[in-house]
Amino acid sequence: MKGYTNLEQSKRLAEILPIESVDMYYSKHPLENYYSTIPHIGDYSAMHNQIPCWSTSALLEIIRNNGRYELQMYEGGYYFEANGFMTESYFNVVDACVELILKLKEQELL
């Protein structure tokens, strides 16, 4: 099970989330022009060619601090629901969190 945002998700979230919410980062290989595929745990630094990354717990904390949404789990996956609002269903909770955060931002609720 994926426990953190992938590079694409991380780049999108970096545009809308406060940097203080970051708890992991992807680092750029010093001799090559690519980023690691597995993030590091620790302090993010834009000065060191890093891309911020969020763990499942960091995403859930952001969601918890921005309203009351229920994470639903069933044998096919996960989705969020509240007041008639529902995300798509995903096999991974990180993907459901990312969709909810993007939807909240889109609706100016974040």
C-alpha cells in the first residue's frame, strides 16, 4: 500500500498546501537530472532541489483541520464523504486524500 504522495501528486499539492504541512521530500540525484522515486523523511528544503511529499498521516491531518469528512472503507477501496459531498473511490487512501484536498481547494474550502 502506498503511504505517501507520488511525484505528480506532490507537485500539485505543493502549489496549494502550506509548506509547514510537509513531512517528507523527494531529492534530486546530485549527478543526474532526475528525482528519487522513494521520498526521504525529514525537513523539506526548496534550496536543495527537493520536491515536498506528504505521508498518509500528514494528508489526513490537513483534512481533519479543514472540516469534518468521513473516510469510508469498503472491500473495493476508500472514499471521503460529508454533507452530500463524495470523492471517487480509490484503492489507496493517499489517492482519496489527494482528490479531496484538490476538490476542497477548487471549491475554496481549503
